[in-house]
Amino acid sequence: MVKFINGKRHTINPASGAVDADLLFDLFDTQKCSIRLSRPHEFSTSLSKLMCLSDELFENEAGVNVYITPYPDESKVEQGFAPHYDDIDAFLLQLEGKK
């Protein structure tokens, strides 16, 4: 979980490797933290198949991350990451909201 506050990124992760769902949703709802899921294709057959097809189509290895950022309150803008650029080719698929 991450939050961008006053120009700095704050990573908020529990001490252990296990995810506490109650803590996750509490931080998402009350602290407006973004959630990043790394390597979700390891848990989803559909994403794994999509990644393999992408590998074939673009003749390059693909990776998958999922980002979920809470919808902002009317009075402020929420974002998990500072404005940045990626030093890789990236294909982005936005399913909801705006950026």
C-alpha cells in the first residue's frame, strides 16, 4: 500500500508477508492509500494467459501489476505515486475512473 503525501511516497506495508484484509481495506478507505498487487498473474489463470499471449505478440517478456487508488474526496486529489515516467515500454489498461 502506498500514499503520496506532500511530494513524498510513503509505503505502508504490514510487518509480515501476509496481507491482513481488514487492515488493507481500512487503510484504503480511511487513509486513502493505493493498493499495488505485484505479479497477480500467479493467482489468475486469465491474467497468466493474457501475459503469455502478450509475450508471443510482442516477442518480449511481459509483466503484470494492478493498481487500485481510492476515488478522491471532493476537496482533494488522491494519488499513490508521484508524477513519474517509466524507463520501460508499458501497456496500460484503465478499467475505471480517470487519470
